[in-house]
Amino acid sequence: MAKKPMEPLVIASKAKGVLKKAGCNTAGDAFEALNGYIYWLLEQAAKRAKSNGRKTVRGHDFMAG
């Protein structure tokens, strides 16, 4: 069974604009990979918040290693 695609969390046109400003082109799979990475970051931040006894994800939960 195929894996269900993740709902996009990135506005591709805005991200593409940032990359274009930096002098880069974007491959067709770039935003799918970026979206997957954002889902992973959110999952990690949620785990860190829960492990610290919180239900609220805070900014520093994204920076922890």
C-alpha cells in the first residue's frame, strides 16, 4: 500500500522566491523533501515538550539537539 502524501506546510512559491534571490534553482522534489523535514522538526519539538512535562511547544524546543 502506498504511503499517504503529507499535507503541504510550505508555500512553495514563497520558498522558491527566497532560493531564487540566493541565486539557486529548485528541483522538482525540493519542496516535498522540505515538507518532510518540517514534519520531522514538528514531531521532534512535540517529543521534547512532552518529555519536559509540557503540552505547549515553545521556540527552544526546535533548537534542542
